Amino acid sequence: MGIKEKKEKKENKAWKVPHTFVIVFGVVVLAAILTYLVPVGQFETEEVTYSQGGEESSRTVLIPDSFSIVTDNEGNQVREGTKLFEAGGEAGFLNYVFEGLVSGDKWGSAVGVVAFILIIGGAFGIILRTKAIEQGILSVIDKTKGKEILIIPIMFFLFSLGGAVFGMGEEAIAFAIILVPLMVALGYDAITGVMITYVATQVGFATSWMNPFSVAIAQGVSDVPVLSGAPFRIAMWAVFTLIGIVFTWRYAARIKKDPKKSLSYDTDSYFRKQSDLQDLDAKFTLGHSLVILTLIVGLGWIIWGVIENAYYIPEIASQFFTIGLVSGLIAVVFKLNNMKVDDIAEGFVEGAKDLLPAALIVGMAKGIVIILGGDSPDAPSVLNTMLFGAGQVIGDFPETLSAWFMYAFQSVFNFFVVSGSGQAALTMPLMAPLADIAGVSRQVAVLAFQLGDGLTNIFVPTSAALLGTLGAARVDWGTWARFIWKFMLLMIVMASVFIVIATLINF
């Protein structure tokens, strides 16, 4: 073995990151230990009503001054301590996977998101079996020769805009299923596909001036005029989006020169083998056109539903199922890839199976919050005590530092409560009055929330949308972490700069 090979082997061994399941299990262990060390606490709650788009909206939020540590009959602080196993549907340490998977409802994590991921996977399993996507990719490659690099900035811009305007997130999973194979076929890699889809949506989500799922709710519960401060945020969105485009563009150009430099090169072989475009008939038939048209019309239907009727997980999942079913029927009628009716069912099963690991990790990640006692402010939990303690510390710093620590706190807290609206309802009632005490405007507190909440979605292994997209791209979270840390560091620096500027100009 040569010196170079030994060096590469040593570097690969040093960079080995545990499997995502192992990482989450480690966090669950840490959460279980905390339940023995940290007493449980709870807040009282109230209903807050605010105006959004001319309509009244309401959220149940905590009352900041109502926090209390739960005590027993003798006045001792209660530390619940997680048992190894619990019967009767309770949450013991070994129950975390099942309890995490069945937690929540069809509107969110975990059971709703799990179903959403599996149905999307199944729908695209049918579409991929028709081979229409591969034929479409072949057509795109033929028409963009010499200009394929332009796909990257255009897609990044559009997905960032989607994240900013209507809070696009989970929808990126579906687009990744289409664009990742295209990126690989064009000589880039799956990581580039994730960057121009999911990462772009979260850059837009974090810097949005009108996101109904984070900015609007955070401003409403903080008693800040809803959707105010738009000019500053639009400028911020433009800067962050431009940085994201340049970063992705430079990375993609480097991979184009030498695909083996990609951290996902080995796993990309799945797309290279499955989409062996050289073996495809270059003829793009009427049947292929109808499948692609169904997909385009279906995605337009979804975007319309989200913007006009606030469609969310249940509706979007059903829309994707419809797209898959219609595509399968078209394939049977036009005999695309010699498909028969049974192939529709088999394609659905194969597609769902491909995204099963991503669905499982959603439940496992939710188990972390369950071990800590849940995220309800009026129920005794370790998470409530951690939230209150962090809030008390933040109020003791000078203005600019307090604002930055609000951002840092929201970034860390997002590991446990990834939902933007959920985090807003939990943290902003506490952060808003603390901002008053620290001499920071509530608008800055909202800014710290949205940047901390949105940008960390790019990295945290508890984000269902991230793991679903990585699952579609066949990129393990450990591999993703090795790639994305430089971009995350850049985002943190830029977020800090905008927090400081906002504080100095009394935004």
C-alpha cells in the first residue's frame, strides 16, 4: 500500500461519524440523565389573539412570570428520573422509539410527518418506475449543454423564495427526489441537490419577511405588528440567498471538475446505476410528457393550496398520492417501461421503503422531547425548566450581547422543538419581556428567533424535513455534517452580524 493510500485511509478513519440512529440514541441517553439532575417545572398559559392578514389568529402561550418548580408534599423539588421501561403507554427509556413515532397528530410531528414522508416516497416510487423522470433528465441535459451551471442559482433562488413566502420545508423532499438524480446526471452530486432544494428553503425560511409559520406567529405573540420590519428582512434575505448561491455554485463547480471529491460519491452510485442515461431510449414519448405534466400540474396544485387555503401535511400528502396514482395509470395506459397495474403497487412499496429510515428517525428524534417531559408549557417537564433557566441568564447581559444570546438560545432550543410555530409559542412569550428588561427591541427578539429557528434546520438531526430530504438523496446525516459545517459557520457569522446591526439601529 502506497503512502498516499495509507494517508487517505487514515483520514477516512479519522472522519468516521456514527450513524444518525446512534447519534440520536446518544442524545436520548443524555436526556434521560438530565431527568435525574434537573427538577421539572411548568408555566401557566393564556390565549393570545393577534391580527394576521386582516384575520384574527390565536395561540396558546405561556405566561413568563408564572413559572414554578414542581414540589412534592414535603416541599422537595421533583426530579422524575426516566425509568428503563414503562408499561401502560408511559415513556420509559426503551419506549422512546415507539412513543416518539406515535406522538403528535396528523398535523405534525411525529405521526403526521412519518405518514407524510412514507406517502411521498410511495408516490415518487410510482413516478420513478415510469422512467419519465429519467427521460426528462435526458431531455434537460440535451437542452442545457454548456449552460447546466445556471440551474443551480435559478433553483436556489426559487426555493429560497418559496421558504420566505410560504414557509416551504417538507415539500423540498419531493423536489429533491426529482433534482438530486438530475444533479448527479449533470456531473454534480446529491449534496448539490440538497443545497438547491432543502437548504435554500431554510435560508429563505430563516430570513423571511412574511413567513406565516414563524415570523407572523412570533410577532403576533410578542405584541409586535404582524409582518412589520419587512424592508430590513428583505435586504437580509437577499444577502443570505446570494451567499447561499455563491457557496453552492463554487462547490458544484469543484465537484464537476472531479466528482470523486464529493463526500457522497459512493452513495451517488445508486443514482448513477439507476439512472444509467446511456441505456435509455432518447425518445421522449407522449406518455412521458403526460407524467411530467401531471407532476408539474400537481406541484402547482400543492403550491396554490398552501398559499390560498393553508394546506398542510394531511392535504399535501393526499395531493402527492393523487399525483403518483394518476402517473401510474398513465404509465399503464401508454405502457411506459412495460408497466402493469401491479407495478403501481410495487412502485409505491419500493418508494416508501426507500424513505423508511428517514421516517423512523423522525419518531426517534421526537422521543428526545418525550423523555424530557414533552413540550407543553403547562405540563411538568425538564424542558420547561431548561427554557426558564436560559431565559433568566439572557436577561443579565448588555443589549447587544443579550440579543446575540437570544439568537444562540433559539438555535440550541431548535434541536428539541423543530417546529417554527411551536417554538414561537413556547419561547417568544418569555423572550419578549426579557428583551424589554435587557433594553432590546421586541422586533430584534423576533429576528433572533427566526434566524435561530430557521438556520439550524439545515443541520440538526432532529429536523424531519432535513432527514427526509437526506433520505431521498441517500446521504447519511454524518456525511452531511462533515460537509455542511463550513456553510453553517458562515450562516452563524452572518446571522450574528445582522443581529448586531439590528440592535445598533434599534430595529
